Amino acid sequence: MIKQIKNLHRGFIGGPNFSIPAERVVLLGQKQLSINIPESNVAAAEKPRDKYFPHDSITWFKEHSQQYLQHEYVTILTELWMYLPVIPVGTSSEYGMLSCQPRIKQTDKIDVTDLDALSHFVTQEYKDFHNRPDRRNAEIRKEIEERMSRRNNISEDRLNKEVNDAIKAVGRPPLQPAKILTINDNQWIFYQESKPYSLYHINFYCLPLSPTSFLEIEFNYRVDRSNKYKKWSKHAEESERRIMESVTLTDIPEEQTPLLN
């Protein structure tokens, strides 16, 4: 009864449950990563999880990495949590979903340990990818240029404004500059991807591991019912903060070293 009253007061059920201990420990090269990520509240078949990630090995990375848009990475683990109404209405009543995915990335284009270089790299990668000739931003520009070419005396400034407004509405506009955040004595690069005029967004935290590799933690906010987002957004944001504050990267304890052999 108390739980039901609490759910009615906050207006939703679901989300990460930190009352159940869920410390995850994996080895990243010569370091041990510990992170507290609650179990998913979505039933799914459990896959075997790797415990050792040689993050600076090019061969290992190419063998295990996957590609999505501009992101190439090796997944460490993925958890997701639905946010639902206290009293379900119909079959599509989900308010939204939060997911968390720590992963490994590599690049030889910069020295990853240079935080300024890394902060520029992650946003520039996004820009370069979405402005390629085969991506939506280029299609938008081409469509508008063709349409406006039939008009007389269209200035370059007017053309660019039309293109930029259209990209902002239905394309992939430029990201805000990445920031350097200090969490538990670690300096992370933070940036956000978002859809135009949508509450949907993805937050990324990047931590250098070597000159060619970094840990990236992705928090994906999927908003199914925008009118209900305020009900669960603070809980999701607080969960993101708690997960990030739980991250530690330390030397491998002696009892763990056999895993490297």
C-alpha cells in the first residue's frame, strides 16, 4: 500500500531501482572499472558479459566493434528502464525509456588524452557524418537549392537561412560545444545529441583511457509521451547522476590479475 501511494504521488512506475545493489566490475586493459547500474526492468534474454576489454588493441576493437551512424564502439553492457503510468491505459501507454550503455571507442585522429582535442573531435565527428553527401542534411540543402533556383534574386544569405532553418526542423543541426566535467576526480567530456523540437536526447560522457581509446557512457532518453515527460524526467536525470558518480577506474587488485592471462 505504501508503495502504491508513493507511485501515485510521483505519477509513474519504473525507472532504475537503486535499492538493489548492482555494482558491475570489468577490466579495461590494466585498470578496473566499477560502476553501479541497476538491472533493467524490461524482461530480456541475458547474454554472456565479457569481463576483460583490451581497449587499446586495434585488432580486438575491429573484431568486436559495431557501427551506428558516426559511432563505432564495443559495448561493455546495456541496461534500459521503462517509465510507465501507475494505472495502464491501453497497450501503448509507456511514458518513455532511459537506457545506459558504457562502451569503448578508438581513434587515431587525435591524442585522446588531450581533453580539448577530444571535446572537439566528438562534436566534429557528428557534424562530418551528418553533412556527408549521402546524409539527410545534404539532401535538405539540395532540395532547397533546387526549389529556390527557380526564383529570381535570391541572396546567398537568404538561401543559407532557409537551409539552416530546414536542417534545424527536420535534419541534424550542429551540436552545442562539448564541456569538460569533473566527476569524482575524473575529467569527462560531456556532449548531447538531440532531435529538433523534441524532448528525445542522448547524453554522452567520455573519459580518456589511452592516447587512442576512451570510455564513453551513453544515456538515451526516449520520450513516448511528451506531455508526461516532467513526471519522470527528474528521476531519470537523478539516476544518470548517481550512475556517473558511482564510476571508479582503479588499478587492478592482485586477485584479479589472473583474468589478464
